[in-house]
Amino acid sequence: MKKVEPKTLTGFMELLPNEQILFNQMKEKIQKVYERYGFLPLDTPILEHSEVLLAKAGGETEKQIYRFTKGETDLSLRFDLTVPLAKYVAKNYGNLSFPFRRYQIGKVYRGEKAQKGRYREFYQCDIDIIGDETLSVVNDAELPCVIYDVFRELGFDNFTIHINNRKLLNGLFESLEQKENAVEILRIIDKIDKVGKTAVIEELKKLNIEEEKIEKIIEFITIDGTNDKKIEKLKEMKINNEQFNNGLEELEQVVKYMGLLGLPKVNFKIDLKIARGLDYYTGTVYETFLNDYRELGSVCSGGRYENLAEYYTDKKLPGVGISIGLTRLFYKLNELRIINANKKSIADILIIPMTENVEKAFKLCSELRKININTEIYLNDKKLKAKLKYADKLEIPYVIIVGDDEIENNVLKIKDMRSGEEEQTDFNSENIKKIIDK
């Protein structure tokens, strides 16, 4: 029979068990933080009707969508978790309590050009707070606290959450008579950290913007100082534009409430050049950077949007949300050796039966699992040396050998595979737990 080469599609990640253990630990830590803040779990289908999924899509996004037909049904794989959320809220509006706080951790699919660290199938970890008609800006102050707790839980201390408000930028452009160029200007200044101020100026010139207006834009996005100083300088600009002043008021409120919620000042700052490239952000926007690893780019981003489900319902559903691209983050952290996939097994104990009478070993295994000790039992017919080698290779911390003598005397030894030390006890699972919990 002709053999088929076992290969994985380009842009799809497969991990070795030790890496998968680490990936799962990261995912569980993120989920735990989300739940700590009261966000409700949601799991929408990976497949959606194309007309539902593509209601808003266009341009590059539509080109990247995996779309196919099954029978007469036109189907697409979800390309993010926000559009399925919009459909879900519109469909279940009458059964939800608002503000609706949900988290979702799941795979999404984009037919992008595969490159290092960029995947076509990847996990996103999203939270959103959706309001019914209105949503207080105080909610915008809570999400940075979630970001802070997530990255502290993942083991990072030196990171900064950059915040801005799109109304400030839009109001500025309006006051400079550049409203029609607003989206394009936002896209250009969003790249300033990557390409530099000079390159941004050159790109702005291509939009036929007068030099003094370009200078005003650059002056605005490069305002420096503490958060309080930046707000003060923004007020001193005395820009006579309603949208700008609304954005400034919202930003001041968000900064105030972030402080009241206990977010350390060292971990957030106003960054007036943060714009977020997506058109639908209308207020607060966030970008998060690991200060020691700026080459990773933003590791968590999001913001406020005016109407989540406008393509599915006439009800106004404003919201604010953030997203962590977990697959890319894991890949980059692993590649830079910032995290280490050292854990090779999730078992705490390996039970090794060395007798045909396995009843006692099986019972002990069951009892240990009942008290939440991860327990594996070795069932293959091998010599003791091979069984111990198995435990050593997987770095299982403890081994219990159950033979005829142990059964007869109701005494067994727990071997610490790291130190080589042994401790004697009986077959009582609680006594075994006390030994490994030392």
C-alpha cells in the first residue's frame, strides 16, 4: 500500500506535548482572569452562513475568508470572534441581560500569506461588554485592569497599556478640515512606531495635506509627559470642536477610573498616536506592549465601538472589548525563549504494578484521582527498569511501585524521582497526598 506523507498544512500550528501543556496553561490562566471579572463564557460555531459572516466584510478581509459550499449551503469559517458575537447578541437579544459581558477563547481562520509567527488558524481570547442603547465609559476603564491581571498572571511585570480616544483624533482632523481623510490619516499615524516620524510625514504629504496642518497632527501625536500633563496640554490646545472635547472628557474619565480601580500608573499611559487600524473603533482604544520585547508588537488590543450589531438589528448595541492573539503570542514568546515548555507530563504520580494482582493498584489509582491528584498507571508488560525510565523521561515527579510484598504488608514506598529519596506509607490516598504536598 502506498504511504501518504504525514504533513500539516502551512500556517496551521501543531505542538509537541510539552509545548501543548504550556499553551494550555497560558489559555487557562487567561480564562481564569476573565471569569474573575464576571465575564460569561460563549462558544459560537466555527462555521457560519456566508451572508451572516460577510455582512460587514470587504476588501482584504473578504479575500482571506475560507468560503465553500456544502450541498446548497454557502458556508464560511469565522475570521474573528467579534462578528459571531454581533450575530449572537442580535439573535438572542431578548434572552440576555445587559450590559452583556462575555468572553470567548476559540480558533479563527484567515487565508493570509503564511509567514513566520503568522498563522491561518489561530486562537483569539476576547472579552466584550455590550450595552443596550448606552454603555457607560467607566466600562472602558475596567478592561485595562483585566489586561493588567492577565499579563501579571502570565508572569510579566514590565508592560505598558497604551490608551487613546479616537474622538480626539477625529475631532482634530475635523478642526483641520481633514474629515474626509480621517480614516487614511489614522492608518498612517498608526504606523509611526514602525516606520518613524519622517516616513509618516511623507505619507501624509501624499494626501495633499498642507504642511502647517501636518505639523499640527505631528505635534498632537507627540505630546509628552505624565498622563495628567498630557491631558493638561490637550486642554491648552483649545481646539474648538465638539467631538474633540467629548473625546478629551472621556479620556480624562477613563484615566481617573483606572486609578480608582487600582491599576498601577507605571503600567499604563496615554499615547496619542495609538489609533487602531480598524474603522469601527469610535472612542477609547488600547494597545499593550511588553517593554522588554517591543519587537513582539502589541500583545493585546481593542477599544470602544458605537454599534456592534448594526448589520443584523436596528437596536443600538455599543460595546468595548479587547483581544489577545494567543497563538501568535505563544509562538513569539517560545521563539524568544521568554517562556519554556519544560513540563513533559501532567501526571503527579506514576503507579507501577509489578504483580498480576492489579486490583490494589487500580483501587489506589482511582482513589488518588478522586482527590484531584493527576495519576497515571503503567499497564504495559515491561521490566521495572523500563518503567522507571518512562517516568524519568516524562519527568513524572513521583513513582509508586505496587508488588506482592507491598500488597501483603499494606506498605508502599513513594519515590521522589527528582531527589531519589523514598518515603514509606500505607495505601491510604490522603497519606500519599500529604507526602507529595510537602
